[in-house]
Amino acid sequence: VDLQGVPAAQKSSWSSFVKSIVSFSGDLSSLTAPPFILSPISLTEFPAYWCERPELFAAIADAKDEKERSIAVLKWFISTLKGQYTSRNEKLGSEKKPLNPVLGELFYGFWPDRNGRGQTNLVVEQVSHHPPITAYYISNPQKGLALQGHSAQKTSFSSGSIVVKQIGHAILTVDLPDGKKEEFLITLPRLRIDGIWYGSPYIELTGISYIQSSSGWLSTIDYEAKEGRGYFGLSFGGKSHFFKAVLTAPGSSTPVKRYEGLWHETSKDSDTGEAFTDVRTPKEEVTVGPVEAMHDFESRKLWQHVARGIREGDYELASREKSKIENDQRQRRRDEQAAGTRWQLKHFEHIESDPVYERLGQLFNANPPKEDTYVFMNNRDFPPTV
Ligand code: HCR
């Protein structure tokens, strides 16, 4: 195999890494990978991908009725996929292995208010180290929007690709003008990491994901649909990053709206040809405070020296600094064990079954029918508008 993406000096270590993942199933983040594939960014930063187009998030609150709100949620969701799943390829050359967050790691940020869209705030906490689970809460109080979710992964290896089942879900809550709330249960697609043999991994989405509104409207997003059969003879089908989505009314299975296209470029209404999503324009990265002002457990402070080592190619520095963090973690766990205490989460409370998931999941036969969740404790003061 031609290992195009692998630097000459790391070819043999890449081959052994690939051999180890072939026979491995479970928590990939714990495997030691060769330096060229390491990312200087921690997984706790990933929830920011949900809001890098804050105006599309805010627009959900401005939709005029239940149907339009479901369309606005779908539009925002599809527009996040490019950031979530292709941005490391664009920024770092290929998909990379993110830093594996420590228990209690934090990431705070916000997107400032612009043109009346309201400020959007982000709180992330690593709520489990093994297996890695990241909880997040994104809110735009001015628009009455809040997204609460958690993310974990189950990985396996199948015909040359790493298959990642995403565990977790997100609930979007919209405060309506009449004082009522509308909720949306968002499930997550499966990923396939291709290009492993060549040392240039990239993500393809597979399977189906859902967005179920408490109003009954349901979006079903199919990432494996092969052919575009739209009225305008759209020819996206068969290409990578293709999706088709249908919107169905409460209690009906007949699509009222159909969309298709490439989630990392553009998509259209399959029946009218009208533009739906377009993510070719730049996204807006989250604003974070200065590292000097951060808590020791905030991601960019905690990993700053490791990240510098990775960025500058000083892998000895990176591994020395990483060992310090890991040793400190081990010591903390030993101390807790000796004292008979447990690490206290700062912003989230774990509950065994999410009642919103259970209630909305029933409407489309969610599998599994129940899922746990991490509830935000509403105990973070957000930084002021810039
Ligand atoms: C699978 C993955 C860690 C998890 C990442 C998730 C699923 C996290 C939640 C985000 O909302 C979306 C997301 C995007 C990433 O694509 C996905 C990562 C891709 C690779 C990484 C593995 C643990 C690392 C595998 C090592 C490879 C690259 C050799």
C-alpha cells in the first residue's frame, strides 16, 4: 500500500498503529498513535461545531410556525455537518486524532451578538474519561434557544474503515412567544473513517439520523441515499457527503418537503430546486477568553504545552507534557480512592434516562428507546458581549 499521507520516518509506526486498530474495538482514543496524526485540539472543543453559523441557530427562533421551525432546525443542523466532520481535513490536512480530554476538562466560549441575533454561549465539560463522554450546553438567551447534549463514541473496524457509532443525543429547546416550549430530539449519524491505509483519514457519514419535534414534525436524514431524483434532475447522487432529507407532518409518513445535496457544499429543495443550505461561505469560530485568565482545567490552558509541541513538531515536548497531565490524573484518582470520594462534575448532572428522549423517541421508534443524559445545572455566568 502506498502510504501517501505518512511522513517517511513514521511509515512503520503508522503500519503498526493500523494493525492495532484492525484488531481493536472500544475506546480508540486510548491507543498511542504516531505523531503526524495527532491533533493539537481536544475533543472538548468539538461541541463548538454546533454553532459556527450562529445566525442560522438564531433564525430558528424567528420561524413563524411549527413546520417552518422544523425546516429552520433542519437547515441549521445540515449546515453544521461540514464543520463537525470535514474541518480537520481543511485545517490540518486530514482527519486527526484529537487530544483525549481529562475528566472535568472544561471549554467555554461564545459568539457575540451581531445584527440582533443575540449572543450564543457555550459550556462544555468532559463528564467521563473512560469511556470519553463530553457534555455541552449552548444557549442564546435573547432568542430563547438552548441545546443540551452529550457525545460518546463506540468504534469498530470493518473492511478497511473505522466505524464510529455515535452515542448520545441533543435536545434543542425553543421558548415560544406564548410561554410554551417546543423541543427537538436530535440523533446523530454513524461515521466511517476511510483512507486509513493511506494515512490520510477522512469521514463519511452513514445511516440515518432524525430530528423529532414535540410538535410532531419529523426530519429524517439519510446519508446513504444513492441517487438524486429531484424534479430538476439534481445530480448530487452517489457523490461523497451526499444526503437526502424528508420532512413529515405529525402522524403522517408522506413527505411534505424533500431536500438533497452535499452537506459540505450546497443543497436544494428536491421538488422546486430552490436553494436550501450553502456552507461555502466562511464559518465563525467561537470566541474564547485569554489563556492567562483560564481555569487550570480549561482545555486550551491544560493542553497548551502539548499543543505547542504538536504544532511545532516538537514531539518530545508534547509527550513529556502529556505524561505530566496523565500522571496528575492518575494521582487524583488514587487520592479520591483513598479518601473514598468521587470527582464532582461542575456543570452537569447525570440522569439515567432522559424524559424528553423517551417521549419524543417514541414518535419515530428511536433505537434505543431510552438514553441517559447530562443536565446542565445553569451555573455558569457568561462573558459579556464584546
Ligand atoms: C471519531 C473521532 C472522535 C469523535 C469525533 C466526533 C464524533 C465528536 C463529536 C462531534 O460533534 C463530531 C465528531 C467529529 C469527528 O469526526 C469524530 C472524530 C474523528 C476521529 C476521532 C477518533 C477518536 C480518532 C481516530 C484516529 C484516526 C484518525 C487514526
